[in-house]
Amino acid sequence: MANTEAGPSNQDAQPSRQNNTKVRKKRYTPRSQTGCLTCRDAKVKCEETRPVCNRCAKSRRACVYPPHRNAHKHARAACRQLIAAPAPPLVDFAPDLSPLARRSLDYFHRCSSREFAGYFDVDFWKYTVPRTAQREPCVRQILVALGARHEAFRCEGAAAAAAAAADAVLGLRTRAFEEYQKAIGMVVQHCRERERTHLEVTLTCAVLFVAFEWLQRNYVTAKGVLEWGMGLVADWLTDEVCPRRPALGSPEGYRVREQLKPILVSMALQCHMLPGPPRIPLAVVVGEGGGGSGAAVAAGVGFSNLVEARDHMLYCLARLHPEYMYPQLVSVTDSMRFDLKRQLDAWHGSLEDLISDNADFKSQVQVVVMQLWYLVTSILFYGTLAGDEMFFDRFVADGQFESITSAAETALQASPASLPASQWSYSVDIGFVLAMYYVGIKCRQPALRRRVIAMMRAYPRCEAAYNSLECAAILQAIMDIEEDGLGVVVAEGDIPAASRIRKYEYAGYSSRPRRYALIRYLRGREEGPWEVRKVWW
């Protein structure tokens, strides 16, 4: 009979051997969950010193702290409740204004606020701006100047047909300039006393100033105002030293982050084709739309509405222009650019999810605008990396230029009847003009290019700094330059690389005695002297 107590069993011996084996542990690495985004990406401990943590200061890297999204829930609800209430006429709050000033203020309330809003920013222009003007005299004074200048802009097309109309336009422009000078003095006084403590008022003034300067075509001044406004936003997001600054979770903070910041970024992006576009501070767009502080890839962000999707698109587009956004100490590589492009692709996937969950969104013009910008940005991204103008011909072959043009034509035809050329519409929001301008420059298919030019002339409008009639004239000049001396051009392949415009700059503008624009350009692959062309329109 076997003795069961003679020794330990195999099962008893197994734990003993395991206890004698040294357990290998993963080396502990401190990580930051609440620190700056740079330390989070590096997965290292952040000391969380403000405004710049010690680790980023030692390594001379950009130190940006993320905004707190959860703090905006109650502020968003409060702002929506405020927007839901109808705004009374602005003239009721300005009894001390002259009759002409009251007329311009009423014109802004009735006409300008509707046009300026474009496709996305209706809440800001129709509700936030009038309510801010009710309690802030400096904002109200800018609206008086904007109303007069916008009315003059709408009538400028008729000035060539009637001398009386020309006199009316001159009077409106003169009065708008006088009212604008008063507004500048009032805003300067506001900035001396409350520039940062009432940041939402300051940034509203900045947006209105840019709109006025664009109507005046003073692009250099508009650039300075944009950089000032975005600098204030960057300081607000990263610097907590300023006393009595608007809290991130307050209604004022909500308006800064959810309304004013996207509008400023949109304005800056639409200056990309102008000489010396404004720089977008890193703190303004980092951490938004799923983007990290470096080249982190967005993991897809869900959207609750189309305006939120547009805002995330703007931040993705801003990150795709690092030469204008990042500090000089950051070197931009192709790997970083492709990571940023993947963020844009992730954004597009989230937009498709939003459309699939809301079937009625697919036919809305806002969706068409965002889809167009995604396709145009992708084309420019790959074409710029290729460094060859012939590369863009493949987007004719695969039908992308055709689909973009057809979608824009369908959306514009379905929109309300366009205004005649004597009454151009004006919007500060991102829309069709600049996107189709890019298509007209890079698409060399003759018939398609002429369709783009005809569409811009058929639906006259001004979006941000771009007038569709002026853009059509410039595209016509570019097409004539590239097709000059080639005989009958029937396909994009008939235009050789030596004839194609490789670099192009908008060099100037004049409206007296007749409107014209100056463009500078280089053709072919060789570096040579810039050629200049005066374009009448």
C-alpha cells in the first residue's frame, strides 16, 4: 500500500518553485494626466507650473495646457437660453445717436447680420453681437460703421451705371469712415480698462474690425487685428495670472471658446492666399478636434451638430499649415504633415457618421461646404508634397475636380436667388469662393476650368477677403497665360509643365478709376524673375 505522506505532491511543489522565481516588473514611469499636452504626448510627469512647465522650459518646447471641456456644460445651456429669446431692435438702445447713425445701425440689424453669418455663424451674428451691442457702446459704434460700409458695398456695383448712385456710395463710405474712427477711440479706451477682464467684448470688437477692414480691402490692417485677437485667446488659454479673467466654464468663456475662437481661426485661414498670412498661435488650435501638441493622430471625434463639425474642421485645417502656426524652433517634417492629414481624415470619418445618423443633413449646404473643403485640402496636400504641377492632372482623371465643381454648382443653384452684380452678398464665413478658386488654379482641364469661372460670375458674392468676380477675372488671366501660344487646348495634357504657373501671389488692388488687381507669378520649374500681370474686372 502506497504511503501518501512520504513527500509533497507535485501540486504542492509547484507554488514553491513559483515563489522562488523572481518576478519581473515593468519599470515605473511617471505619467501626467492633468499636465500640459506636450508632457502627455511624451508620457512623462508634468510639474504643472503655469504658464510654462519646467520640463518644457528646459527643452524649449511649446507648453500648452488643454481647455476643460466639462466646464462648459452649464455655460452652453445658459448661452442657448439667452439666444432663444428674441433680440429687440438695436436702435431702441441708442437714443443718443444721430438719425443717420440710427439708420446704419438698423441696416446692420436687418441686413448685415443675416449676410455676415454665412452658413454656420448665425447664432453669433444674429444674437450674440446685437445683445453685446445693447450693453457695450464700443460694439454698438462699430456696428454703426459696419452698417454704413456694408450698405455702400452693396450699392457699389450700381455706381458705374448712375451718377446718383455713385454720389450715394461716396457719402456712405465717407460716413462709415468717420463712424469707424469714433469706434476705434472707444475700443482703445475699452482696452485700457477692460481688455482682458471683458475678453468676449474685446474679441467681438476684433472680429468686427476685421470685417470692416476686409470691406475696405485693407488686408495688412486686418492681419494685424487678427493676430492681436488670436494672441489674446492664446494668452487666455495658457496664462492664469491675469486677475478677473473670464473663467473657462463661465458663459463669457463659452462665447470666447465656442464662438469667437472658431471665427478668428476661420478668418486667419481665409487669408492664406494673401501676402503674409497671419500666424495662428499653437495654443489656439492644439488639443482641439482630437489633435495633440505635436503630430498625434486624432482618434475620431463625435459631433453633435454641423457647427461643431465645422469648428473641428477649422482646427484640422490650421494644423495642416504648420509653417504659419508653429514656433520657429519646431521643424516641420513630412511625417508630421502625414500625421496631421490623418487627423483630417479622422474628422471626415466623424462627419460621415454624423450624416449617417441624421439623414436630412446630407442635402444641407453646410455639409456640401465641408465636403468640398475636405476634398480641396486633400488635393492641395498631396499636390504640394509632390512638388510638380503636372501631378494635379490625376485629379482630373479620377473625377475629383469634376465632382467638386458639380457639387458646388448644385448647391448654389438650390440656394435662394442670387443677388445681381449691383448688390453683391457679403459673408465673413468660410464658403465656396476660396475653395473653387483653388480648383480653378490647379485644374487645367479647359472645359472644367471655364465652368468654374462661369459659376463665379453667375453667383456674385464676397466671402471674407475674396470677391467671386475678382477671382473669376484672375482665373481667366491665369488660364490665358498658361494656354498662350499653345493653339487649341482640348485637354489638361496639352499644357506643358513649362507653361504652368508654379507660384502665384496677389500683389495689389486698386479701384480708381477702374477696378484691377496685380498678380505676380512664376512659370515652369526654374527659378526666374517674377512676371507681373494687371487684371481688370
